[in-house]
Amino acid sequence: MNPLPIHRFTITSSLKRQDAVAALRAHLVEVKFFRLRIPNSANDKRFHGVVNESNFAISRVLGYNNVFAPQSTGTIDGAGVGSTINVTMKPPLLVIGFYLVILAFGAIGIVVNTGEVTMVALLVLILYVLVMIGFWMEAEKQERTLREILKAL
């Protein structure tokens, strides 16, 4: 497992490039600003985002809140009879930025009020563990789903 919340992998698919694009598009749903989050097995293969002829930027539709759920970007290249899909998963930059701001204010508050630097290290560790659990829990599910949709070899 990568010590950073970034996951890169390649899917070799038996589907031709156009068929791989169509398979991803078949699982896209409308992007909504507000979506009622109800756990449902129908969400397992639903994504929202954009799929073009040679690349995509998607996220899985979740039935629960996970701000660290990865956003998947990738390219779809023809490879002989099938296709090769290169995928990169990262948490949303806005969420990482927000957590860095929380970390900065928390560190300043701890140092000013207590003067203990070890408490700052504890805050960093707690935030790191939260990010990693939220990201990797969903990244594994999303990779498995993408491999299934794209008929990975």
C-alpha cells in the first residue's frame, strides 16, 4: 500500500477502446449537487463524472459519506484486440486543502496554548490515519468495480 493517498494501476481489458468507453458510460449517472445518500447495492456500479473518447474523470456514487473517496482519472488506449486503461485515484484536492488548513490552525493553537510539539505530532498522525482509512477503504472497492466493468484480463 502506498503511504500517500494516491493509487495508480493499469487494467488490460478484452474490450476494444470504443467498447470500454461505452461500458464506462453505461454506468454513469447524472451529477447532482445534492444526492440523498442511502446505502443501496445499486450504487456499487454507479459512477458520476465525465467519460470522453480517450479519457475519463469519475467517482463512485456512494450510499454513505466519505469525503476521502477517490476521484479516478485515466486514459483509455487501444491495444491490439483489446485496450489498456491507465487509472490514477486521488482524494479531492479541496478536501486535502481543507484538512491542511485544519492541521495548520490546530498546530498553531496547540503550540500557542500548550507549547507541546508532541501534541502537534499526535494531531498529524490522527489526521493522516483518517485520510488513509477513508481513501483506501473506497479505493479498493472502486478498483474492483472498474476491473469488473471493463472486463479486466
